[in-house]
Amino acid sequence: MLPALSRAGTLCAVMGLVGMLPWISGRDPAASLLRARMGEQTPTPEALAAIRAQLGLADGPWVHLGQWLAGLVRGDWGVSWISGAPVLEGMLGALAVSWTLMAAAFGVALCCAGLIALPVLLRGLHGRPTQTAGVLAATLTALPEFMLSALFLVVFSVWLGWFPPYGWQGWSHVVLPALALGLPGGGLLGRLLGQALAASFHEAWIASWACAGISRARIARAVLRRSLPALMPQIGMIMVAMTGGAIAVEKVFSIPGLGRAALGAASAQDLPALQAGLLLLLLNALAIGILANLIRVALLGRALTLGALPVTPPQSAPPDRRLWLVPLLVVLLLAGLVLWGWPRDPFSAQYLRLQAPGPALPLGADGLGRDVLARIAHGAFSTIGMAVLATGIALCLGLLMGMVPRLSIGLIEVTKATPPTMAALVTVAAMGPSAMGALVAVSAVAWAPLAAHTAALVAEARAKPHIAIAPVLGVGPLRLIPRSILPEVLAPVTRHAMLRLPGIALALAALGFLGLGARPPAPEWGLVLADMLPYVERAPLAVLMPVAALALLSVLGVSLAALLRR
């Protein structure tokens, strides 16, 4: 009953918070609704009073929340405050669109992950398991979905004319959004799968099977089955992100998906539509999380309950010193970029609009005539510093909550279902758009994948013989957790957190891109991308440089993670 109570309690708490969103924002819901209905005309007291009387806004948030829950029990999800139409039908249609996009994007991610992990599998089957810096996976992970969407839109729709640029009328409209969503997810999944395969090839049963003459094809299937259980929570998380977290992609391609519909409802303070959209997102994430957990348990089989999982021996050999060349080179490139642009002024508009690159202006000027190189260099400190801080907070919270999975499972699943954009909407409502608000919003959701990974590793650690027998020998949890369980999960979860570092940086940049993070004229990389995105055809170098900087940050994270070997 504890996991069920955890899920139900967390879901109720989140929905209660969403129900209070129009009131905690400090803005008058009636004024927001009048602007949504009538445009920017000045609201009169009579019009505001009529809206409050019509919707019963004077009753307060708790009465509205109670009425909405009572209607939900009856199957009535409410009507839109803007259009007056029932919200359920429209949100279900948007969910079907998001599911279609998720399925296509996940297919792209699986193909990409398979190509990335295939060399690790082949080397392991031939007795040569090696460790790589994962440059390709890191680069794919670092590509922002909204930036890929813009580039694909320009190249494949505008320049080449191969695919339609906007809309959702057929499978030709699915290709570009699916690629934009699937490639970054495939890079992350491929890196995690490669690490899991490399760890499985170090287990003792591999040598026993090879000596027994078992075919390589059968060993490959067994290694995949051994590696997949710990990845199932991450696969579920990637699928959830492709359903509800694709707001920027849906915005660029004008796709009527659930995330875009919920974002529009939140912007207009259409509370019934927002509640319905968020509830569908949460239920979808809970279903995906439960399915992923069932698949993980089925793959582990009886070994999970019998304490018979094989033990991965520690790798005592020191890592190849040549692996330090990659992070060192990346640090030098980032430092060189910062030093190159630091003496320059990132705020003054002293050049022509979109001035071409030249000796005095290496990367050109933005749409306001500001030095792009200076803005990227000065924005490195805020972007990287905030990403590192948010990653550290997420790692600590993930380890803490993952150690008590039965108690925190509901919070983990609901938090995984909440894209940073949705968390930012609540944070912005309370704090206003700011860099600190973006940091709080991203940290509030970034810990959940790490907690899910920790919980899966804790379950496997408890099933290993030397840990399963410890309580019988009188070892209590206060001694067992820090001495036996935590060392089993700390290194892989830390590597996972470092893999998450570029994603967190991208989430912060995406919030700046959507206007929910740092405010102009701050030289934050998300704002730089947002400012230059309308001019991608005229000034492509100014758009690609922030993406290249994020890619370098991602390569640095995963290359350092490759060196954290036990």
C-alpha cells in the first residue's frame, strides 16, 4: 500500500498546487481571462466583476479545486474558461498527437542508441571490452531539441523542400519533429546502454559461458537482458519527456500536442484546461513508469527475489591516461572561447544589425547590433555555473530519495512526468521570470531520473548474495546502507549525473529560449539562441556557436564520467 499511497498523495499535492496557480501568481485571474478573450484592451471594473461572478472566482482556489475534483469523479473534467467548450475532448486529441510523435521519436532514439552501443557489444563479444569517451553520444545529447527543430525546418523544409514546415496532417509532418526529439534521447540512451553493456561483460558468468562454448549470439542476448533492467527507468523517463516535454518542438513545428496545449492554457490562466492537461500528462507518466518497472522485474526474473544477481567485479586497472586528452582539450577550447570574448562588451549595440563576421567582429553581430562572441563568452559563467549547481542539487536529492524507493516512488514518477517548462510555470508564477527561478524549476525536476536510477540499482544491490545475507547476520540498515549499498550505487549514479549535466544546461537554456528564465539583456546562452533564431538563415554562425559551446560542455561531462571508474 505504501507505493500506492505515495503516488496518490503526490498526485493530489501537485494538482492542488496547479489549482492555486492563478492565485499564487499575484495576478487577477479575471484580468488575465479578459485579456485572453478581448485582447489588450483596458479592463473595466464592471467587466472584471462580471467574469468573477460568472466563474465564481470570488470563492477562492479551494472551492474551485473541490468542485473540479467532484466533477472529475462524475466524469466531468470542466469547460474552458476561454472558449467555453469541454476540455477533455480537446486534451485527449492533443494526447493522441503527442503519443504519435513519441512513438516515432522513440523509434529514432532506439536506432540511434543501437548504433552507438553496437561497438561496445561487438568488442565485448570478442573479449575486448573497452571504454570510450562517448563523443558522438555526448554531442547528440548536447543538441537542443528547439535548435535541431529550427535547423531542420530551415534546411529540409525551406532550402530543400523535402518536408512540410508546419502542421500535423500526415506522416510527412512527423519526420522532422521525430528526428529533433529522438536524436538527443538516442544519444543519452546509447551512452547509458554502452556503459551497462561494458559492466555486464566484466561479470564472471561471461567467462564461464565462453569456456562452455556457448555461441556469441546467445551471449549477446543474455548480456542485453542483463543490461536492460537498470536502464528501464531511464527508458521510461525518455518516453515521458518525448510526450510531455516536447513543448519547444511542438511550438516550432506548430504541432497540436498535449505539452503545447497545457503551456497555452497556463499562459492564458485557463485553469480547467491546465488541470486536465497536466492530469493527463501525469497519468501518462505513471502508466509509462509502471510499465517500465514491470518490464524490469520480468527481465530480472527470479534472481531479483532469490538474491542471485551476479556481482560486477571492481575494475582495478587504472583508466587509460589518454582519456584525459578529451576533457583537457574541451576545457582548453571553452577557456579559449571565454578568454577570447571576455574583454569585449556584451551589452552595447555598437555594430550594425546582423553585421557579418570580420576581423573586428569574429562571430558577427546579433539582431540588435551586439557582439555575439562577447555575449557567448560572458554567458558561459552563468550557463555553466547554474548547470553545475543544479546538477549537484539533483545528485544529492536523487541519492537521498532513491534510497527509500517505496516511500518516494510516487514523488519520483510524478516529478519525472513534469517537464522543466511546467515546473517553471509554477516557479515563475511565484517568483517571476528570472535566472534563479529557472534554477529552482530545473532542480525541482532534475533529481527524479537520478532517483529512479538509484532505486533500480538499490533493488539490484539488495538482491546480491553478500548484501541479501547481511540482515540475517545482524547488520542493521544504518550500517548496511552507507557501507554496502551506497558504494554500489554512488559511482554509476554520479556518472549518470554528469551525463545529465548538459541536459540540465539545455533545460536552463530552453527556459531562457521560452522566456521563462533569465531576462534580457543577460547574455545567457538560451537567450542568445532565442534572439538569433529568427535570423538563422542570415547569420547561421551566430546561431551555431552557442550550440557548439553546449556540445563541448556535454563532451566534457561524459568524458569525465568515463574516468570515474572503480
